[in-house]
Amino acid sequence: MKLDARVPSGPIEKKWEKHRFEMKLVNPSNKRRYSIIVVGSGLAGGGGAAAMAELGYNVRCFCYQDSPRRAHSIAAQGGINAAKNYRNDGDSVRRLFYDTVKGGDFRAREANVYRLAEVSVNIIDQCVAQGVPFAREYGGLLDNRSFGGAQVSRTFYARGQTGQQLLLGAYQALERQIGLGQVAMYSRHEMQELIVVDGRARGVVVRDMVTGELETHLADAVCLATGGYGNVFYLATNAKGCNTTAIWRAYKKGAAFANPCFTQIHPTCIPVTGEYQSKLTLMSESLRNDGRIWVPKAKGDKRPPIEIPEDERDYYLERMYPTYGNLAPRDIASRAAKRVCDEGRGVGPTGRGVYLDFKDAIARLGKRKIEENYGNLFEMYQRITDENPYEVPMCIYPASHYTMGGLWVDYDLMSTIPGLFVLGEANFSDHGANRLGASALMQGLGDGYFVIPHTIGNYLAREKFSPVPDDHPEVVAAQEAVAARTKRLLAIRGRRSVTSFHRELGKILWEHCGMERNRKGLEHALGQLPGLREEFWKNVNVPGSGQELNQSLEVAGRVADFLELGELMCLDALERDESCGCHFRTEHQMADGEAKRDDQKFCHVAAWEHTGDGRKPNRHVEPLTYENVDLAVRSYK
Amino acid sequence: MRVTLKVWRQKDAKAEGRFVTYEASEVNPEMSFLEMLDVVNESLALEGEDPIAFDHDCREGICGTCGVVINGRPHGPRERTTACQLHMRSFSDGDVLTIEPWRADAFPVVRDLVVDRTAFDRIMAAGGFVSATIGGAQDGNTIPIPKEDSDLAMDAAACIGCGACVAACPNASAMLFTAAKISHLGLLPQGQPERSERVRSMVARMDAEGFGTCTNHGECEAACPKAIRVEFIARMNADFVRAKFTAGRRESGLAEGNG
């Protein structure tokens, strides 16, 4: 396997423009002769499907939800970055690019990040044109706020529901194309297998989740925009349905999986309360604009927060990172929270929590302003915890939230399987070892609206396609593989629920491949996981049949894939014998406890190639070169 | 705490449904309502029974996937709260909870508590958008929008498309859902060029899908987890009347333009 990123030559600020000119175009009247499959209907998938349909391609879009409007992009709260410099505070495309590369601890590909920063301004314009109701100032112009890892205000937002409003914009564009007959939408359809014919991605096998029927869809190219795999930890801020199956099937068909161990643990989530818990809820990073994070200075201080005087509180982020304070990047803020809790200074019923306090902000700005900015988040917090954050500080703790790793893609967003494109969180491309807040929405829409519509044409125009017959051996093999797997899951009828396996997997990974990792822990996890997987296939209980709506079967298929992915994550974490961004190996830290990179050995992307079940995958390397930023020690002090 | 559940079970769209009673004996008040169902389902599955099918996804009140009628109220007893954010502390030990799917002809039952809401998508496809082709939009700050308009548009745009309004309405009307989108786009300058056409097409589609009409009960607003107000229905009606009056003029204008 050869990893060729195909980054265009020339100065970084000219690469995308030059590439767009050099790419082959498909004649407008020929576009209708091509068919494209898009799996996923979030910002990347829904946006991409709409954009490609507008160009005239025939698009089929699939999602597991009952409507494309429900993709998990909808849950993003805080905002979307764009280098508009509307604040006149020194922002620019180059600064957004720099912040993103630095935020990712120098483990992202420069050229992709620069392009992302470039198209960020187009995204805002496009969304405004669609009628996205961004927050505005009294003069009628767009408002901004700050997010972690940046010293400029470049985040656009729509109350605490930015993801919802951006997704509805993309969904509305998609519905318009559905109405025009340019997109055929298949909701409640879940991808089960990728079809590769003569080395190129040519289709998918999907399950109709209502009837259980397996359907085969063939096309000229396939785009996966199926989001991240944060649910591998079981407890995560992801929607319950988010899964790795689409990209995992593609991995097993030959697409390289890059940096699987780069998983983001978000610092501000509502803590776990009990074993029955099914998910964790994020409290937007935007809250750190005005909320101050603290724990008691003394260990085991059980007094209620309002009884703890100022001089007995440790505002540890402000103390440790005076320049960025509470707006330190997510990986740093999460690790700091874990450490104070490990020291025995955590708060809340379990001792795994820290305070996020708005007392000073309310005194400074008034309750009304806080309510205007964060009202819905405060309400959500109160609904879940039964506590009023206007009166008592919120209690928060880190949780699995986002995955920077994903399928490896080149500059055109094409995986190592020709014709298989990967968009949004499902790919690995832009965030390196840590994603900054308000950058996921930017990447999703950037990939969907402004990158894939160009690069897909470049692929289609260069290739020749003849129809794949329905009975082609590869098609039949893919169908049979899915049918056999379903049959096998249903035949076990064991004694353990699917969820119990998922929970156990999550605990192993959270413990050994979460916020801190080390050789011993990872080796221990790698020792445990094969046994858990084996037990799953012997003792899982999946009731019902394959010819009906069967939610247990859906979940079982996803957990089976998570069980395999978890092992690859640990392997990747073990082999990356350095600390960088989210990947903190306790063996590699500075004297002050910060991540210690090893640029000599690990300034690269690790992309894993599947070599068969039960065999160790091959690790390939794409070296990262930094020509436009200095490879420096990341500092937020 | 302990609660008794009377749950609507229906094998598929064609099968006849019925209520089945289950005892949930180890309920923690801190559990969400859906987590309580998860626990019931885990034990059903291990006993070899089909678990209760229900729709859910984000479990934080924003995706609009979940939604069941609990004791006659869509999303249950708590105001402005989706079923996924409803916690068992809202109920008392010994309560009997009757759990049903949304009931509306336009939302056929798929299985148990799962219904088919694709009619909402078809209403959206009929005109719930601004035809702003991707690429080349002007700078976002070119058109200033008064904050009050933008805020009001956002109030309407907050709709999560869950369908509780339809389930709550004695006529199974989808007017709150449709009006929210028409108001969101109609309040913004970007939505003006297609404003009349939008209301005509979306209302026509809504009627064709078999939703009832609005008779001003206001149950929809009371059930809406996002507190979308019925005043948006008044806005939609006003737009609809205006569109009727301007229809002929606009179409003849178009014909002249084409000539």
C-alpha cells in the first residue's frame, strides 16, 4: 500500500486555486450520466449530496435515521469558525490555519488545513444565503464569540444550537434536490458492506431497517460521511446510533485507517451518575468564555461550593495557563480535570467532577446577558441534573466526544480505495491530534459544500466506467457476507445483552486508551480485547429475526465492529511511542506534565492496512512536513 | 422506585396492536425515561421476548427522533422537555404509565412506538428552503438583518421536527411544524423571493399528506418541547392569504418575463 497524499505543488495559499484549475471537469450535460452514493446525511454527507446534485450528478443518499435532518451534526452546540476578521482583532486565513495546525499539535497535513481555513469564509456566506439564523448584533451584523485555542473571536453561532441550524440549512438544500428528483433519499437504511470491483469502490450493501431486506446499490463513486467512532467508549456525547460500521467495512475492504488512537475527550460534559447511564451530555465549550473552572484547594473538601471561600478555591486552568486560562484547548483542559480528580480534589457525588462557575460572569454581565448567551444550555443542565446553574456552579467532567482519526484520505478526500471518498469526521484529515472547538462544523461543511463537488469530478472525468452487473462475483460476495453475518448474530442466542459487551469494551478503552495511556495499560487492553470479542460471538443475545425492524440486531452489528476497532485503537496508541495532543503517553511528558512530542520519530500519520482477520495489520506512514509553520512546542501558558 | 408500564405493542404496520403491561421494579429516579425503557428491554431480551421498539438517537433533546405519548401527553408530563430528557424523578413510586406511539393517519405505526414521519420530509421538499445554490454567495454581512427579526426567525427555526404537535392536536394537524419553517424563512430577507410560492406548495403538500386542519386548540404549543408558539400559525395563514391574492399577478408576470 502506498500513501500518496497528492498535495499540489506551489505556495500553500495558491495550492487549492491551482488544483481547482488543473482538475479535470465533467461537462455539464455529462454529469447526469454519473451516479454517486453518499452514506450519511450530516453536514458533510447531506451538504455534499446537495452540492453534487446541484451540479447535476445523480445522487443516492443513505442514513440510518428516520430523516436526514437527524444526523448527529445537529447536536453541535457552540459554533463554527471562519476567518472573516469581522472583529478587526487580527484574524486571517493564515491565523486560522496556524491555530488549527498548532491546536492539532502538529499532526495534521498542512495543505488540507490551509484549504479548510480558506473555504471557512465561503461557508458562512453560503449559510447566510440559505437563511441560517446566526446570532446578530443590534446593528444587524453577524455576532462572534471566542472558542478554545484561539486569541481571536471568530466563532459564528446560532444560540446554543449552531449545529442544528447549519444542519437544517444543509437538509433544506438536500430536500430541495430530493423534490427535484436529483437525489434519491433512503432513510432508515444502514450500510453493511462496501462493494469494490476491479479495485474501485462501486457500491454498497445496505439493510432496510424496517423490513430487514438487504439491498444492493451500485454507482460510479461512493462517499462515506458517516461521522466518528466516539461511541467505541460506550459512554460518549455521540448520538446512540453513531457507529463505525461504514468506515470499518471499508477498512476491511482495503481503505487505510489513519490515527485511530486520536480520540477527543471533551472537558465539559455532565458527569456519569450510574451504571444504567446510556450516554453523556456535552455542555458547550462556549460556556468556558464566561464560566470559570475550579476545584477546592484541599483534598476531600465536601462542603457545598457556595460555602468554599475564594481563597480556598483553585482556578487551576487560570493558574496553569494564564494566557488562555479557561479557554485552553480541549485535550489540555480534559487532562487537567482528570489530574485534579486523581489528586482527590474532584467534586460531585462520585468525586469525578469539577466546577464550572458563572457567579463572576453573572455579577459582571448580569443574569440577562448570561441567559441570552447560554439560556438553553443552562436549561438543559437543569433538566438533566435538577440543579440551577444560575445559583450553584455546574459540575462537569470529560467525556468522549469526537474522533480525529478516521479513514486516510488524500488531498482530494479519496481513500486508498479509488472511488471511495471520505468526508467530515469519518476521515482523518484536518485536526491532527486534537480538534479545536468550532472546527468540526467547519470541516463538515467545507468537505461537503466546497471540496467534494470539485474533487469528485476530477476522479469521474479521469476514469472510464462500465455498468457493474448485479451478479458480478464481488457484488454477490458482499451480499453473502452480510447475510451470513446477520445469520450468525441471530443464531447465537447467548446469555449476555449486546449492551453489556459494549459497556465492558468502553470501560477497558476508557481506562487504558482514554485521556492517559501507557505501554503497560495498552498491552493489558490488547490482552483483554480478543477474549471479549470471542465471548461476544459465543454468548451475545440478539433476539428477533432479520426480516423485521430489529433494533437489537442493529446495535449488535455496530458493537461487533467496535470490538474490532477498539483493538486497532490500542495498537495505534501503543506504536505511537510519544505524546501529542489528545494522545498522552505517561512515559512521555515534560517536567510540567505537558505532552512531549517526538518529532524525529513520529511526525507522521500512521495509516493501518487490514491484512485479514486475526492477523496484525500493517502500519504505513505518511510523513508530515511543515513548510509554513515552525514545528514548535505547543504552549498555551 | 417501581412503575407499571402499559405499552403499545404492534408487530408491524399491518398487524393489530394492543397494550401489554410490564413491571419496572428497579427504577432509579436519576434515570432518563428512555434509560428506564433500556433497562426493561434488556431484561425482556434475556427472557427471549422482543424488546419494545422505540425511536431515539441524540438523547439530548435536539435531534427530534424520540417521542412517545405518556399518559396522554406527547413527550410526557414535563413542559418543554423531550422524552429523552424526561427523568424518572418526574414520576412517583407506584405510578402507572401508559405509553403509546404518536397517533395520526399521516404518521403510520412502523412497529410498537416507532412511527413513520417521512410526511414531514415531503412537506420540506415541497418548499421549505431558500434556493441558494452552493457557491458564490455574497459576503454574509452584506445584508444587515435587524436583531429582532433574526431572533424571531431563530425562535421558529428551533423546531426539531419531532411531531409532538401533530400527536397533541385533536385534528392531527401539522400546521405548527409547517408554520415554523414558513415563518423562519419568511422573516428573513433571504426568504422573500420564494415566500409566496413556499407557503402555497408547503400547505398543499401538508394537506395532501392527510394532516388535519387547525381549529385553534393550542395543544400543539403546549406539547412542543421547543415552545414554538402558535402565533407562527397566524403568520403562515397571513402569508397564505397574501399568496392567494398575488398568485395570478405573479404568474402572469413570470409569463411576460419568459416571453
